[in-house]
Amino acid sequence: MNKTIRWGILGCGKIARKFASDLSLVKNAELYAVAARSIETASTFATEFGSTKAYSSYQELVTDKDVDVIYVATPHSMHYEHVLLCLQHKKAVLCEKAFAINANQAKEMIALARSQNVFLMEAFWTRFLPHYLKVKELIREQKIGTIQYIHAEFGFKPSEPIAPRIYDLNLGGGSLLDIGVYPVFLTLDLLGVPDEIFAHGAFAPTGADEQCAMQFRYRRGATAQLFSSFQSHLATGADIVGDRGRLRLTHRFHGPTTQLELYSSTVDTCEIIPFESAKGFGYEYEAQHVTDCLIEDLKESSIRKLDDTLLLMETLDRIREKMGLRYPADKT
């Protein structure tokens, strides 16, 4: 079908800029409208990335009848409000992660999408990247056997001036929701729901977690060691270990990479599996998937399902409970 999906972007920050740039690589898609809190910001953004319309309010964006889908790129503390606004106006949504502050918000967002019969998907770009698709294929093919252990970490020291959202509990601040979502996603996707969770946090004066150490345990014997940090620069890699071999996802395992390392437990060698460099920042893959879903008039992705998103949010809630970390939004 030769149909063009017209995208809107809600929020014109750093990640929105990368997404807008990558949208030019997506077939059957165009950037049609953008909205920011000021017309100056929206107009500058629209000019740079070739958007037809620029709005100074999100209400104008969601009421534009020509917008097919909206990418919600505001901080995660605002996702609940902004996704509901889009869905109430029957706009399909791709919502940046973390999808919400807690599982209760996620449940309400998902329930509204389903009741309105409108497409909604979490923008977990890792799930659509070529190297991660290869990881899934190798695991299906039993190249490393049955997974016994996962180790994954993500850490960096925020550069000055530090964005207020990093440590502000009112904005969902802390390492877990910002970057810890990646190791947790990886483990849930490959091992499923853990039977036991242990977690320990190191906290900033604001009460937000600067570090989070997590362990998932499974009755069948598998274990995962996960870590997120705003206190240290980490390799941000991941090891997926089976009873017949090991997969190593090198630096920045969550984003585009040029290689995977496959180790056999019987042969002391490493097979390098190469990938071409991404043409963009890596957001083009999830954007293409959503575009294709909308052309096919689907209401939910078959790859990043809403139940997967809810499971992630519920697991993050379990981790925070173990750490003793609460957000003001948990009261709602």
C-alpha cells in the first residue's frame, strides 16, 4: 500500500532531535508537525528537520486532523499526561521510555488505548536494532544452549550542568528509570518474570537512586546480575551465558553496535558477528516498525507488545519496593 504516515513529535528536546533526524530514513513516513512549550522552539525545530507545522501547545498538535501518529518525547514523568492527551484525541502513540512512572499509570494508558482502539507502543528502540534481532535468532537456534546467567550494566556520570530531572523525585529521577530499564528489559525479554528480586540502592540527597544493584533469581536455576549508576562510567555491556556458550554485547549494548561476540563452551575461540553501522542514530528501526503497523491498521505491535511494557513497569515497581524508593506519583 502506497500510503504516507504523517508523524507528529510532542516535545522538542535532545532525543526528539535524534528521532526527527532518523525519521527521514523511514519509508512511507514524513515529519508533519512538532509541538513545544514555545513557538520559537517549535519553529526552529520544524525548520531544521523539515516539519510542515509547528505548534506552541500540545493541544494544537493532538487536534490536528492530519497527524496520524505522535512520538511522545517529553521526560518520563510527563508521559502519563501526554499519552492520555493523545489517546483521548484518537492519535496513535509511540511513547519514549521509561513508559511511565509506575505500573498503575501504565495500566491506565494501556486501558485507554485499547478502549479507544488506538495504536500505542513503548519506544524501546533496543528491541528493533539489528544486533538485538540477531541475539534473539541465535538464542532461538540454541547457539548458546539454555540461558543460565545474564550480566548487564549501564552507568555514566552526568556532565555539568546536571539536568534537574536526573535527581528530582517529582520527575521520576534516578538511575533505575533513566538507564536501569535497559538491563531489566534485557533480562525480562530473555528469561521472563523472575521468581525472586533482590535490590539495593545508593541514594542522592534528593532521595533519588544514584546506583541500583539488582539480582533476579529463577526457580529453574537461572540468575541475572544487573546494575545502573550515575556515580561511575561503566562499560555498559552485557553477557548472556548459556550451558553451551556465551554471547557478549559490547559497549553500549542497548544501542546500535557493529559486532557481537559469540563464545563456545567447547572451543576456546570467539566468533565475531559484524553489523553495518546504522545510517542514523538507531531510532529509524522502531519508527519503521510503527509506520508499517499503522499502514496495516494494527492497534498493537506484535514485537513490543503492551503486555511486555506492563511487565517491565511492574518489575521496576518490584525493584523500587525492594530498594525502598518511592515517587510522589505513586500516590496516584
